Amino acid sequence: RDVVVSVLATLSLWAWIAGPAWLGVVLTGLAVGVGLLSARAARVLSRCAVPEPSGVLVPQRGDSPLWNEVRTLCDRLRVRLPDEIRIGVDPVVELTEQARDFGLTVGPRRLHVGLPLLIGLSPGEFRAVLAHELAHDLRDEGALPAICHRIRYTLGPILQRRRGVVGFWFAVVAPVILAIEAPVSRRQERLADRAAVRLAGRRS
């Protein structure tokens, strides 16, 4: 976003100095428009991309079995440790990330663990679910798969809640981006499945 605005601003300056006046007006208007739209889109993302924290926060202590399990899996997978873990009532295990720059830049990560799964699954089953979710950040095939996963997670909620000019822009651009990165995300899902089997065993 900043690169595009900077390039347009540089071209605008060149047009005002060496080019025709009408080109300077057009490029300046385009730079201002792109800058305002990008700033507005960034605000929409910050509000919509990551849900508000819910559930009970699990203190990050050395005697916490859940934190110890997550820390062990992260070490074995060589992925980033979540910044916090919360236990809620929904039967899901989900790792959310407040990524920046439309998913290109990493941000704080929050692991949501559903109490029904925590008490209803066997240790091996629960370890497999955790390992799969954490493995979305695997870098075995480079950084691109993890970036694609963040982009997909970031753009998904915006497409469901699109409104106004920003919503129209996302409605046009986001499906193209998601279609391009889909093969990479599918590959990352298969790698996450394999990681879950490797760390928890086939009989879990």
C-alpha cells in the first residue's frame, strides 16, 4: 500500500516539474484517492478481521498443562508460539492473528480452545487438533504458504461484511487474490494434516 502511494506521489512530482499540467493533476488525484482508500481499508480490516477476545484467559505459567502442550508442539513444528490462549464454550480450536498490511505482516496471535474439545477428546486427539491448527504457520516450504493463510483469514470476514466504497473494492479485488493463493493454501492444509499425524499418531 505505502509503495503504491509513494510511486504515484513520485510520478505526480515528476509530472508537475517536467510533464504536462493535466498529467500532474490526474496523478496527484490518483495518489490521494489511493491513499485515502487504503487508509480506510486498513481501518476496516483492523475492526473486522479479528474478533474481539472472548473466553477465559489462560495464564502463561510453567505449571499450565495446556501451555506446556502448545509450547512443545510449537517447538517441534518450529512455528511461533501464540501470544495468549483463551478457553471458550464453542467446540473449536482456532488460531487467530491480528496481521497487518492485509495479511502480509505478522501480528499478535491468539489461540482459542473450546472447552467441549478440551474435555471430550482423548489426549492424542486433542494434540492432533492443536498440531493441525498450529501447523498453518509452517515454513517448511518457505514463508509464502503462511502468508497466504494469513491473507485468506484476513480477507474472509471482510467479504462477508463488505459495505460502501471499501466494500466494493474488496468485493472486486479479494476474490482474485483468494483464487490465486488457493493452491498454496490447499498445499498448506495437507502439510498441516501430515504434521498432526506425525505428532499425534495415526491411532489418536
